[in-house]
Amino acid sequence: MNVTIGFIGLGLIGGSLAKTIRKYHPEYCLLAYDVNKEALASALSDNIISGVCEAKDPRFKECDYIFLCAPVSCNLEYLKYLKQVIKDTCIISDVGSVKGIIHQAVTEIGLEKNFIGGHPMAGSERSGFEHASDHLFENAYYILTPSEEISLDKLSSYTDLVTSFGAIPLVLTYEEHDYITAGVSHLPHIIASSLVNLIHSLDNEAEYMKMIAAGGFKDITRIASSSPVMWQQICLENPGNISSVLDDYIRMLIQIRYYINEKDGDAIFQMFADSRDYRDSFDTVAHGPLKSSYRLYCDIVDEAGGIATIATILAMDKISIKNIGIIHNREFEEGVLKIEFYDEAALERAAALLRKRNYIIYDS
């Protein structure tokens, strides 16, 4: 099948998409434009892309898919250009963390028959083509937000493409996407950042809070180390939904403060019991809010026996595993495989052993 795919932007996500598609569909023609000429030269020399494009290149007319992987402002401008040049069967998508703003632009421009929003739940605070990976999306959720006028054929084709490189497609409306991510992604980052800033302001000159925070506090605020530029943009792009979930959270905090002030033991117990039960229903093992977790993340290719090999390596060294599993939402995680241990010594031994076997390991 002769398929041509264009990329506007070849950073971490765009580059990983290109590498992944090249890996699973070596016969496809991949074209790319990026302001970073070094990234384009590297992708071309590594045979990741078939050709380098100019900003407004006539070859975009040939594309069956075009992925917008540049900053949002750039993507919005490109929609106007693509409206003039694409063929009727072309599917345009993006990879942004907020979908409302681009869907609104698509409607205004009249591209609803060609646009399906995309949000691969994988990535990290790292950026640039040099960090791109051909297995970043394996077993990761890939959210699709089709426009109202998109045909079933186009949606099916895009879903098949996502499935073909090992991701897990999940179809939502863009409104559902932005509300859900406001709750499970955007709000937690705001909470983590505000909590870190609170402790910073409360700490004394001896910095005892900072010293003690090296345990559980560091665990639950890890995501506060993400890119401030990226999170600034997300907050500016999804203010309504973030404000709504913040309102609910603030009301909940006020209610909790009331329980504590009134010494309402039953209500306090129920709060912790409900959160424990719901958290325990998640795919991964729950941890108490201030309990240290001994875990690492490992980059592996999804192939038969991959997890079993790692488990065998650790077992041969008598290292006990508490929990092991694939991370499906890796938008702000480093590795594909999450491994938990019972103590810090086991974690350190496992990390050293796996690195010795040339696995890429990220400590939590």
C-alpha cells in the first residue's frame, strides 16, 4: 500500500511517531518539516524520513496523513495553509495535550471532514528529536478525538494505523478529553507544584522540611519537575475545565478542613477508606500518601518473553519483585515497564544489574 505521511515538527513526539511508523511500515513515504534543520538532517541520514520539506511544500498535497507536532500556535497557522492544499482523503491530526482549541479552529476553517485530534499518552519532560524512540507508544493509550463530520472510513483508517504500531486507541469527544485530562493530568500537576511551593514557603532556614521530604513527599510531587513552559501553555489552553475541577477540589479541601476542625473521626476515616479502595482498583498497586515506593522504570521493546527475561534476570540474583506491569499512560513517565520492590536495597541491586545487561533504567 502506497501511503505518504507528512510531519510538521519533528521533536520528541513527532520524531517518535516517525521512527515508529518507519519501524512498522518501512514502505511508507515519510516527509517532514521542522525549524530545526539538524533534526531533519539526522532523520534523513538515519532513513527515518524519505524527504525534507520546506515550510509550505507542494508535496504536502500528496499526503494521506499529516501530523501537526509543532507548538499549538504554529499548528493553528498550518491549518489555514493545509486547507488550501490537501486532498479530500487526507487525515490531519495533532498530538497536543489539549484538544478544544484546535477543534475550534478546525471548525472555523472548515476542515472537520479531515481532522481527527490525537493525544498519545506517552512522553516525558525531555524534548527534541534526539530523545525520540521507535517504541515510545507501545502499549500506551492513544486518544483520538474525531471531528463531528469525519467519516467512519477515515476514523477506522486512523485507528488501524495507531493499532499497527502497538498503541491502544481510545476514541473520545474533544470535550470529554479536555475534562478528563483536566482531572487526571492537569490538576495533579497544579497540586504537585503548589504543594512544593507551599513547603518551600513554610520551611525554616535549616530546611528541615526539605530534608524530610526526600521520602514520600518527593514521590507524590515528582511531576512538579516537569517543564514549566509546557504546563503554562496547558493551563492557558484549558482554563475552563481546569478551573471547574479546581473548584471541586477546593470545596473538597474545605470539607476536609471542617472534618478535622470538628474532630469528626468517622468522616475522616471514610475519606481515607474511600480513597484507598478507589486507588486500589487502579491497574497499579496503591501506595499510602506518605509511604516510600521502591520502583524503577525500564525501557523495553514489546516482544515475546521481554518481561519474562527481566523477571528471570532478577530472580537469578534472588531479587524479589513486589509488582511489575506495563505503563499505559506514560505521558510523564520515563519508561515502558514499571517494577516495584520491597526495599531500597533490592531496588538499587536491580537497577545496577539491569543496567549491566544494557537495559535503559530510570529511577523514580
